[in-house]
Amino acid sequence: MEHKPGSENIVLQVNHLHKLFPISRGIVGSLARRPKRFVHAVDGVSFCMAKGEILGLVGESGSGKSTAALTILGLLEPTEGEVLFNNQSVPELVHSRQRLQLRRQMQIIFQDPYEALNPRQTVFDTIAEPLEVHRLAASQADKAERVMVALGTAGLKPPETFLERYPQELSGGQRQRLVIAAALVLNPQLLVADEPVSMLDVSIRADILNLLRQLRDEHGITILYITHDLATAAHFTDRLAVMYLGRIVEIGPTATVLHDPQHPYTQALLSVIPVPNPRKRRKRVILKGETPNPIDLPSGCRFHPRCPVVFDQCRHVEPTLASVSPGHQVACLRS
Amino acid sequence: MHIIDIWRAFRRRPMAMVGLFMLLAVVFVAVFAPWLAPYDPHESIDVTAADILAPPDADHLLGRDDAGKDVLSLLIYGARISLLVGFTASFMSIIIGTTVGLTAGYYGGRVGNTLMRVTDFLMVIPTLPLMLVIISVWGRGIEKIVLVIGILYWTYTARLVRSQVLSVKERKFVLRSRAIGTGHFRIISRHIFPQVLPLIIAQAVLDISTAIIAESSLAFLGLGDPTAISWGMMLNFAFERAISRMAWWFLLPPGIAIVWVSLSLVLIGTAIEDIVNPRLRTHHLFDARKMIARVVGGGAGSPDETLGSGPSSGVEAGEVAG
Amino acid sequence: MFLLDVRNLSVDYMTDDGTALHAVDDVSFTLEKGRSLGMVGESGCGKTTAMLGVLRLLPAEGRIVRGDVLFEGTDLFALSENEMRAYRWKHLSLVFQGAMNALNPVRRVGDQIAEAIRLHESGINIKARVRDLLQLVGITPDMARQYPHQYSGGMRQRAMIAMALACSPEVLIADEPTTALDVMVQAQILELLQNLQREFGLSIVLVTHDLGVVAEICDDVLVMYGGKVAEYGTVDVIYNDPQHPYTQRLLQAFPDVDNPAITLTSIAGYPPPLDALPPGCRFEPRCTCASEVCATKSPRLIQIAPGHFVACHKLRSTPYGA
């Protein structure tokens, strides 16, 4: 790996993370002792994140990226593998007294700015809640101060005008900023952003993304950016990890992955993303079919049923991530 | 929805307002009974044979009952009993049902399953026969009746609350709150309960009606409290003693009163239920109301989203983009 | 003669208190056989409303206030509802937004497509037609016997396209057909639409907010803002020589995976609320090069080059050809 595990710089380390969801067999199935089946949502994911970097976790539906994020945050129990945050095991911390401390340092932003907010809470309540839960405010005045600062940092200015409003009175972009402010008020080290802009109008997406980048630049917040939209990830991230059926198939610096993709899936994805340029004629590699369900996985390489350059060995051997150049790794038998 | 929104929507429904006025009339009568009733039914009076089941006349607008008492006064004071039983029994069953539902829904697992099995068990038992048995064995008394009704009628609320909690629990703002580190109690009280409350209110109103009918049934079957003459008891006496004489003035008024109050509560309750449980009233291709709501408004309030873009949004239909 | 000729279409929405919201204001465009038009704009710009207006499928609150829609010379607005029904689906059909989630979950997909055929045509072998249609959109005909939940998202969208093509229309209107789909599936659907266009001369109106998709498969582009046409021309001219400030800014805000180094910009402000429209140009509050006239006078759509129309005051004052 590019980053040396255990070094001071590493904020997050994920090792061989698995998250499986059992499928109910029903009474008949249990009695008949049918074999247990699982949804292999996350099936062997490993990567590191250095302080202050923006890593994009890119994948289509069924790739497991959102499940991975929730497991990393400790909101789901991993089935196997470890998640180390500042060299401490997240699953262990979540069940210990340091639970609250962990929560302070890892925050999440969701895709749907409507659903992420309690419609009964005012803007002030929403941002004050983390402060109250963590008992961070020395007094009411201190609380109000912190809330205003968070609002300002998130770009909701002038902050005083927003305090008593309800989410329904805000636009989508403003709501998303509110969610960001509520996350910021705790001064987290790691921010997981799960599709933060895909439900916002194109003309305001850049604002939110630029805000997130500013948070990294000015406050050193590490950002895990989860999305299906390679195009925004291209503009926004330092490194990219492409996921398919629960595993990372390619990971490396964003520019490298975009210009020199090694995995056939990455290549196909990049070739079909619509670009706003009608004169651009490129060879589109349109894969057949859709991502298979993560229950009955293909043998060997998971991608082999759809791979345009598959050869025989791919059906039997599952490739692992291997370096093709410094910092750039691919899980493909061809490379 | 906020209470004020519910009230506004309520005001627009004629049947709901009719129900409300009907209920307020009964409440008024119950509260001002001592002033409204021409006689005090608790006073003992001298009666002659001619007074027994006397038909209506100028002094007694609804005639007299089998003990010579004024039916109208009995009716007016009866309102107190009915409303008292209705409100307290309903309140009790709502408290029990909500607690069970919240706990079962939020915690799930063994606790939830056990609670739900208990609920199912109670739900399956026919309540009226069970109440009859309990009251017969335990003895009469208005408090006992209230308790019995309260303890047996919470099952529907519990199921309702539990299913609502299950769905609210999965909403993103609850997950976000968990991610912040919020504890269980705060999540339940601040995030889940407010979403469940409107449904509880609707159910509470309907429960009052159920309770009143339950009490009336018990009283009608002879298990009422003889010191608190309710409409049900009036019916009981009327059936036993007045039918042979065709004394309709004793028979009809309590029956009509019970129907009146139940109807009012049902009208109110179903209206609230309808308001807080919005079914989609959308055009099959396009939600004009939603769109209008979104593009109307001043400056910063106007929304600017393209919704539903991105497969991670699940299987939601993309919302209207204009 | 154009296949579809929309002239000065204006649609209002009536709110509860009687005010009229001008959702679509003076929209005109033409569509020729075998060509596709992309209607681009963000939420609330009126593009969906405009197309529902063309098909006369507006919800109860919508009213067509002005304009003509000519299909091969026939004025669709002059037809009775019955006559219009003959045009809908047979000549102009629609895959509406979120259609893939609108399939009836308890009926087989094949039956649903068959129903669409049966409503508009008679005397043909429906089963065979259903199989042909499924094959046309890339679904194995055996899948007709399956239920919607057994189809993937992409397949459901294809099924909706098949349903829309049931009567071999000349024009297909697709409203955000790929918005909720994965990138690869989106590419498959776009490829399908392109093939349909090439092989069968199908004319497509693609309503979307996604500028990339429009660049991919459309020949002409209509950019809408605040209910009005901002710019209209061929895809080449709109993307490489945009004249309207909104078009320019919109393109700058759109990510391009081929040019990741460019900083994305956004457009400050919000789309105008329909109940408080700016008196002059609707984009003026957000426009960085607005002048005095922009705030007071609404610009007319003028042709500045063959086939290139813009509604903006800052252009040359002499329209092309004047």
C-alpha cells in the first residue's frame, strides 16, 4: 500500500472487511436445514486513509459502498475483518465507554437532504443536539456561539436568520449545509459523505463540494466520498477506489485511475459516462446485463461474466489487489 | 405535521367539524349538568304509582323512569359517567399501548417478540366476555370498569405504534442521530415519538368511543355501577322494565345519546387519522400539488433539487424536476 | 412540414387560492422525423409540464393558456378528448418520470404491455406483438411471463419503453429516463434509444437535467429556465457556442470526467418562485452580466444564426435575417 500502516499519518485503516447479511430461510428452510445464504454486501475490502485526504469510493448499486461506510463508522457490526481508527478498533470502541468519543470524531452526511433532518426540530435544535449529547457546551451562551460558528462555516449566512427555521423552509442545498453544520460542530476528524450532492440541482453541486474541500483545506478533515458519479469524484477526490460486488477492484490517485485505468470495469465505466461534449466520439464499452446480486457470487473473478476481455483463468481464480505502479493497485489477472 | 397544520386541515372538513360540535355539546352538558338538569337524580323523591314510567309532560320533558325519576336529568348526568369512563379508559389504554408499542418497535429482538406475543394473545381473546367474567368476579364499581377497559383495549394501539416505530426507526434522520452518538432515550423521545404522536392522537379519540361503548355494553348487561347511572344502565333498566309498557321515552334517549357521542368521536377520530396518514393524492404522472408547493415561496425558501438522481437513492421514483 | 411543431405554448397552474402560476411561458420548438430533442433545465423550469401540456395530460390544476401543437399539420389542441386519445400512444407516446416504478406489481409484465396494445389497437396478434416489443428493447421474450419485481431496474425501464412503443408511435417523449439508474444501465438505455432512432426513424424528446446525456444522443437542445426558453439550437452550437448566460453557467457547473482539473462552478441564487416572478428576464437575479433593461423587460426569443435562438438582451440587437 502507498501508506505505511501504523504510521502517524494514517487516520483510517480497513483490513479485509466483510459484512454479510443473512437471508432468512423461513421455518421450512430452517427445519429442512437448507444451507444458509448471505448477501455479501462487503466482501474483503482493505484500504487506508491518510489525514486530510479525500478518497472517493465509487461503485454502482450492489457494489457495497454504502454498507462499507456504515460498517466503518461502527453503525453496523462487521462480520469479519478490522476497522482501525487512529489505530483503535472501531467495533470494540463502539461497545465500550469510549463510544461517545468515537462518535465525535467520525461523522456522516447522507444523500437525501430531506430525510436526513427531523422535520420537528429547528435549525438550532439540529445543530445543538450533538453538543448536548456530547456535553460540549459550557453554557447556553457557549452553545449558541458554537451553533453560529458551525452555521457560518457551512455557509449558512447570516447565521442568526436561520436559527428558528424548520427544514421545510430551507432549500435542498441549504438543508445539506445544515447537515454538514451539525456534523462540523463536533470537530470530527473523519467525514463520510454518502452521495452528498446527487439529489441537488447541478448548478449548486459545486458549492457543496467546494465547501467540503474547503473543510479539508482549512481544518484538515479527512473525507471519504461515496458516490456512483465518477464525474464529480474526478473533480473532487485525491484518490479513487472503484468497487464492484463488495470488493475494491482498482485503487489509486485519481488522475492515474482516470487516465490509465487498468481494470476492465473501470475502463468500461469511464468509457460510458456521458460527457457534456457532443463532438467527443469515443469507443463506449457497454457491458451486457446488470450487476448480479451479491448473494450468489460468480466463481473466480466476480467480474468475469461481464468482462469484455475475460480469459479462461478468470473463471477459476479470484484476483487480489496488486500494485501496477506506486500507489496504484488493481485486482485483475491480466495486469 | 404540527398540531396547527392538523387543526387547519381539520377545520376544512365539514364532517369533522360536525363531529367536533356534537362532542362539544355533550361535554357542555356534562360539565354544566347541575345547572342544566331540572332535577337531581340522586335525591330521593316520593313517588306514587302514577309516577312510575310516566310519559313526558310539562314538568318532565322525557317522562319518568321505573323509579319515578326524571329521565332528562338522568340523561344529563349520564353524560358525565360516559365521558369520564371514555376519557380515562382511553387514556389508560393509550399509555399502555404506546409504551408496549414503542418498546417492542424500538428494541425488537426477544423483548419485542415477547411483547408482541402477549399483545396477540390479548387481542385474540373476545374482550366483552372477558370483561364480563372479570367484573362478575371482581365486583362492580366504576373504577373497576375503567381499569378493565383500559387493560384490555390497548392492543390495537400497541400494534399501530410498533409498526410506525419500525418505519420511523429506519429513516435517515434517526440514523444520523445515532451516528452523532445520541442515546436511546433521546432518540425515542425527540425523534421517534413526535412522528408517532399524531397517529396516537387519532387512535385515542377513537378509543374513547370504544370505551364508552364497552362501558355501555357492560352496564346494559347488568354489570354497571349502580351508584353511577350511565346511559348503558338506563338502557338496562329500560329493557328489563319499560319495554312491556312501551315507554319509549325511557328507552330511546339513552340509546340515542350513546350513538350521538360515539358518532361524534368517530367523525373526529377518522378525520384526524385521515389527515395524519396522508395517502397520495397525486396525478398519476405528476404531482402538481407537490410541484406547486415547491416552486412557490420567497427567495431562499424555494427548493432547488433534482431528486432521485443516482441509483443509491433506492427504488424511489425520481421526483418531479419541472 | 414538421413532425411536431409546438408554438407559443403556455401552461398555468392554479393554486388553491385562485392565483395562476405561469409554469410554462411561450415555449416553441420543432421536431423533425428521426431527430431527437433534448429539453434541458433544472427543477421547476417547466420542462415536464410543457411536455404534459403537449400531450394534454396535465393534472387538474394545470391549464393550457395559449399555444398550438401541430402534429404533422394537425392541431392537437383543436381535437376533442376522444380524438386526442387516438393520437396519444399511437403517434406520440410518453415514458414518464419514475415510470419504471409504476408497473403494477401484481400483474405480469407481458400482460401489462398487452393491455396497452389492446387499448389502442384491435385485430392484431397481441401476444406476438408483445414478444416483438420485448425483443426490440432487448428483453428475452420469455420474460413476459415474469412479474415486475423479478425484473431489474434497467429491465423495468426497458419494459416501459416497450410499452410506449406498443403502437409504433412516431414520437417518443422520455422524461428523465435514466435518472435513477446505474451508469452502465444508463448507457444501455441510451444505446437502445439511439438504435431506435437510427433503425426506425423514431423521434425522441428527452426531458432531463443531465447535460451529458443530452450531448450523447440528442441532435437539438432546448434550454429552459423559469418556464421560458433561454436558448434553442443544435447540440453542437449549444455546447460549443452557448450564448445565453444561463447555458454558459450551466455548462460550467457540469462535471466532465475528461477534464477533472477544471474547477466546477455553481450558479448563485435560486430558480425564481413562480408566484413571485421577476418582472424582466427571469434569470436576471442570478446573472452576472445583467444590465438595467434585463431587470425590467423580458427578452424575446430571437434567431441569432440559422437555427440558433436565444432570449437575452445582451446580444446583437439586430436579429438574424432582419
